[in-house]
Amino acid sequence: MNSLRANWSYPTAVWFGAGRIEELAAACASLGIRRPLFVTDAGLASAGITTKTISALRSAGLPAALFADIKPNPVLPNLEAGIAAYRAGDHDGVIAFGGGSGLDTGKLIAFMSGQSRPVWDFEDIGVWWTRADTSGIAPIIAVPTTAGTGSEVGRAGVLTDPSTQTKKVIFHPKMMPAIVIADPELTVDLPPFITAGTGMDALAHCLEAYCAPGYHPLGEGIAVEGMRLVFENLRKVMADPKNIEARGHMMAAAAMGATAFQKGLGAIHAMSHPVGSLHDTHHGMTNAVFMPYVLKFNREVIEEKIARLAAWLGLARGFDGFLDAVIALRKDVGVPHTLAGLNIDQRNRERIAEMAVVDPTAGGNPRVLDVGAALRLFDATVAGEL
């Protein structure tokens, strides 16, 4: 594992390798954080990795306070409670710890701790981010405990507006964590469902970034290598949860996906976001269910690109070979083939389609996603018709 230990400066400072959680106090010191707010989700609040990490911080003279009032799909009241805790504790920085919900909420707390405008004023629309008071953004250390979301290297956070039940992306360049500690040992005890869902989320990020239109060869190159790492390592992790080398590769793939998707996302996420908002499904698993159906929908405009990708991955038969590989991977790691497998029926069909086409990720799809197309995609994914 020594060969999988490194310090990267891309896209931010990343301290990567097994056991590096022991350097968290040093990371705080390097950023001048003396009173960190430790932010994680409710499911991790009492986990051994959380209590051990907080205890180590306190032993190092850092009086870390825990905030964990966060749902799996974070909502505005979670953020508001976190901001209140940050201000009440006179904190001077945030340690965002966990999967996507803990990382996104931690970043948003740090971002909003010194703002006077409502969070929705910083939605990822045009240059709305320029409205922010940059002096009011607290330093952030991100510690991922899953290998999927990649939020640790992202400049945005996803938050659900409960008044409309819509997921919104809040963006600011300075929401990028100053230091990331990427320790694959923190992912060893993940339940298989979460390991599979987050791993497929990493694949979805890389795949949609690769397929998004526009000129961004840097993003495409990162996405291609990220997909190779997922295909070669996700099954290994599912078969042997203690395979630290494979978990390290998956953690790298997750960061690569989030680095690449500044190029764009697409209909996988556009369809998944409203399903998650309305039915509270796991984001990565929902992406995984939609993946082959969106691939087929986009085929006429991405077939040549996917053929190049298949060749790089050593897959025969171009687009068809890649589609089959995706379906086989889903099956092997326990992803349902249909939305029915996530207990989703036709109840919110029209609303999901209407929400999907205005989702901020829809514009990155290589084919236009209108309401009619979204309805057809939803129906196919419920029925399992490829």
C-alpha cells in the first residue's frame, strides 16, 4: 500500500493513503483551525470511525464539536441548524466527514456561516456565486468515508428545498475544501448496499462527464481513467471489503469523477435528482438504475465516443460491449434493473419528468431532454425495457 500513498495538489490539496486520518489535527493546524465544527450525517454520528476521530482531535487540543442533524438527502432545515451550531460554538472552521450528505452539508455550513443572504441566492445559475461575501467563508477540511460522491473535491453542495421538493446545487469556487484527507481504511465497514451505490455513483460521474458536449479534454481524460478504476475494482471491493488497495482505487475514482464533471453531467442525474427528492432513494443507487436506459437514449450522438472508451477498457463490440459491461457490473454488485426494484412506481411520473428537464444537470446531456423524452425514460426504467 505504500505505493498508494501520496500528496496531490489537484484539484486541491489531497492527502491520500491508508492511515492518513491520523494527520487530521495537523491539517487543522496548517489552516489555523483551533475550534472545528465536525459535521457528519446522523448515521455516522455514533460510528466507531467518527468517535475515534473526534477523540483524537480532542486529545490533540482541538475541542471539536459534533453536528450530525443531517438527513441522507439534506434539506434546508439541516443547513440552518448547522449554521446555528457553528455560530453558537464560535467555530473557526469545518471538518466535513462522511458521504455526500455530510460532505455537502459541511461545505455549505462553512460557506453560509458568514453570509447574510439566503442560500438560494447562490444557486448554480449564471454568476450568482459572485453575490457571496468571500470573507465570510470558513476553511474546510473534507474527509470522505465513501468512494462515490467526490464532493471532497467539489465546489458545490446539493440541498433539497422542502417547499418545492427540488434538489438545488449551491456553488462557489471557495467551497472547495482546502485540504482533503482520503483514507481508504475509513470505507472498510460500509454496508454492501452503500459500497455498491457509491461506487456506481463514481461511474455515473465519470461517464456523464465523458459524454457531455463541449471541449474539455482534461475532464474527459480524467473521466476515462476513473471508469477503468471502477470497472477493475468495484467487484473486488464487494467480494472482499477489506481489500484496501481496491478501496484506494475506488476512492481515487470518486475524486476523479467529481473533478471531471465540471465538464457537465446529464440525464442520469437529471432523472435521479427528482426521484431522490420525492422518494428519498439513495442517490448513487438511483443513478445506477437509470444508467443503461440513458445510455441507450443517448446512443445516436455518443456511439463513436463510447466505442473509443470501450477500446480503452478492453471491451469488444463498441457501444454494445460497453452497455453490456455496465449491465453486468450493475447485476454483480446488486443494483436493481428497474426503478420498481427501488419501490418506485408511476405515482409521480409526470412530476418527475417536469422536474428533470429543469434540473441544472439536464443541460449537459448530449441529447435534448424534454418532457416527452423524460417520460419515456422514466417509463422504460420502471418497466425494464432497454
